[in-house]
Amino acid sequence: MDNHVLSVNNITKRIGKKEIIKGISFRIDKGEVFGFLGPNGAGKSTTLRMIVGLLRPTSGNIAICGHSITKNFIKAMSNVGCIIEEPDLYNYATGMKNLEMLGYMSKNISRKDIMDAVELVGMEKRIGDKVSTYSRGMKQRIGLAQALLHNPKLLVLDEPTNGLDPQGIFEFREMVKDLASEKNISVLVSSHLISEIQLMCSKVSIIKDGLVVKTGAVNDLVSSSEVYWVVDNLEKGKLIMKERFKVNAKIINNRLEAVIGLNQLEMVNASLVNEGLKLKYVNSKSKTLEELFLSLTENQKIT
Ligand SMILES: Nc1ncnc2c1ncn2[C@@H]1O[C@H](COP(=O)(O)OP(=O)(O)O)[C@@H](O)[C@H]1O
Ligand SMILES: [Mg+2]
């Protein structure tokens, strides 16, 4: 039995002749805020659309709270709330009316669900005002309230802070973190900004060109560095990295290069030596998180 709130297994998406998503897998636990980080065009929105049922994967499998979206679409979707693009609101109605209209469309949403959602997004004071008088941040809160109406276990947010001012970004981020820690809601949030993911998420997948290039705890990523090794057998070294540490090392300029957590370095070095390699030189290029992200996502083709 799969206990994950979201489990994405090797999904691909082909549109026309183009394979946009080339086999993506990751899992999200209960109450986890998970970041989906990648440059524009990497495939973030396409992946999130498949997770919330707006697009059908070409192959692979997605399960939400254990329900496969292909075998049990309705059950799977009953556990997801999302903001994929800017929320579509009726500007000349009040925030409350907007929520009520959505509530009436589905049978199981009570007055209390609506009031709870309003409270969760901190809009009690302004909920009786027309949406046309709201700031972008407030509209985003109403969008979030809509996504929360049916008490989802998983919230999917595609670049939710785009277009918000710094104050709005700060408030939105704190709200998302509170939802996860206090209500145990899992959140999948995409962004092209490292700082955003770093401040909001505990785990991250970095996506490039339709593939995940790295998944890990944000704290490990922060302590990651680009390291290079000079050894007498580069191919064997590369294989050890792959098999023992699931690290994709590259052979460049007669040395082995990889991005790893510095806390792993001692173990990697010991393994190389234990496997009989002569380790002649090790060095780490210290990098900022920004540079690290760029080196992981370099050569991104613009297509
Ligand atoms: N309907 C479509 N038809 C053809 N190509 C598409 C379609 N939707 C997205 N793409 C392409 O797929 C790639 C990934 O897009 P997208 O998922 O929107 O990336 P991101 O959200 O990471 O910026 C881009 O190269 C984009 O041009
Ligand atoms: Mg996008």
C-alpha cells in the first residue's frame, strides 16, 4: 500500500511529435511542502496539469492518497485543490459570493466549509467586499480559499506568487507553510526562483528539459557543491557514483565532476578508494545556491 499523499511514477507527455515530459517520478508525504523548481519551459506546468487532471499523461502513473487517477479519477481528484493559473473570479461579486457560487456547484460543501476556508486564508474582514476592490494578493487568497473548500489533502500551486508584491509574497508563503504544519495539508508548489523554494519547502525536485535532475531535502541542496575528483579510472569512478550514491557524475577534462552534498563527500571518497581507485586529487568549487541551480540546469535548450 502506497502511503504517500502524491505519488508520481515515471510519467511522460507527448504533444504532437514532441516529448515534453520524459519520465518524471517523485513522491510527497503528508504535511510536506514540496518544491518543483526549474527554468521557464522546463515542464513544470505540464506536469502539474497532469497531476490535477487537466491533461492526461501519455504514459506512467499518478496516485493521490492511493487512488490512481486513471483507475479512480473522481476519488483521486476529491483529494486535490489547485491554483494552476490566476484564479478566475467574478470581479463584481463579493469574495463571499464567489466562494458560495463555487460551493453551490458541488453538493458536499457546507456553509461551515466556506467560513473555515475564509478563516484559513485570513480574509474574514474583507470577504463582504467586491473582488474588484481587492489587491492581487487578496485575489490569490480567494483562489486559495476556493482550492481549500472541499478540504483537500493535497494542494497544487503553479508559480503562485508570480505578480505579487514582496509583502504579498511573504504573506502567501507564510500561509502555505501554516496550512502544511497546522492542517497537515501537503503542498506541491512550482517556481523558477530558488529563493522562493528555499523559503517555503522542505524537499525539492529540480526539473530541466522534461526530466528531474535532482531530488532532495532543501537543506542538503543548500549544502551541496560541485566537486571534482582526479582518479586513475574515470569510467569506474562514474559507475561507483551512480550505483552507490545515485549521483550522475560527468567526465570532463580528465576528471570526474558531480554536484553532491558536502556531508556525502567523505563517504564518496572512501568508496572510490575502497573500490581500488587511486584518488589523486579532490576539490570542491564553492558555489552559491543560484550557481548550483544554474549548473544543474545549464544547456537548457530554448525550443
Ligand atoms: N500544448 C502544447 N503544445 C506544444 N508544446 C507545448 C504545449 N504546452 C507546453 N509546451 C511546451 O512544453 C515545454 C514545457 O512547458 P511548461 O510545462 O509550460 O513549462 P514551465 O511551466 O516549466 O515553464 C515548453 O517547451 C512548452 O513550449
Ligand atoms: Mg509554467
